[in-house]
Amino acid sequence: MKNLKFLLVGMIFGIILVKSEVISWFRIQEMFRLESFHMYGVIGSAIATAMIGVLLIRKLGLRTIAGEEIMIPKKVFTKGNIIGGLIFGLGWAVTGACPGPLFAQIGSGFTVVIVTLLSAIAGTWVYGRFRDKLPH
């Protein structure tokens, strides 16, 4: 019962993803072919919202619902970011899915996406297993 609020927010987020057509394989392909601004607009608005959110968290010293301090660590840019971004983008272009919309696609009845979900989990495991040997 305590986690019901998270389930509800997740369901609302999934509905928003479906209604905005972010889970559409065709929309994603349009984006990678530079044929449509739709996905760039969605991603750009998400980035702007996140930037404003982080700015407000830092400036106002906001805390979590539990009252804990929100810590946003500084990130260091490495060549691994480029390699990882390319691999992520390639997977996104081939499968038509990134981690956020995966669950909305499955919930919408596109059960073949379960293969993509399992592949993402396997890729995460492989990264964790070999992280110390990768360029960072």
C-alpha cells in the first residue's frame, strides 16, 4: 500500500508516453532519419524541465519527501561516454526503444519488446561485470 503512489505515477507516465507517441517505433525511426521534429521536441522539453528542476533543487535546497538532502554528484566526461552513447543510440535506433518507453510498449501489448527488455538487462549486467576493464 505504501508504494501505491509510485505505481500510480508510473501508470500516468506510461499513459503520457503512449499518448505523446514516444513509444512509436515509426516516430523513433523518423527521428533517427531526421525526418521529423516530434521526438526532438519531446527530448528537448524533457532536458529543459530537468535543467530547471536541478536548478531549483540546488538554489532552494529542496529535500526529498522523507526530508533527506538531495545530492547531485558532479559527472566527469570521458571517452567512455562517447562509446556508451554510440552503443546506446545504435540499440535505440535498431530496436525503436529506450529504457523509459520499454515498459509502456510492453503494457501497450507489444510483447515482442520483452526481448529488448531482457537484452537491456543483459547489457547492464555485462557492463557491471566488466566495468573495471572498460575505458572511463
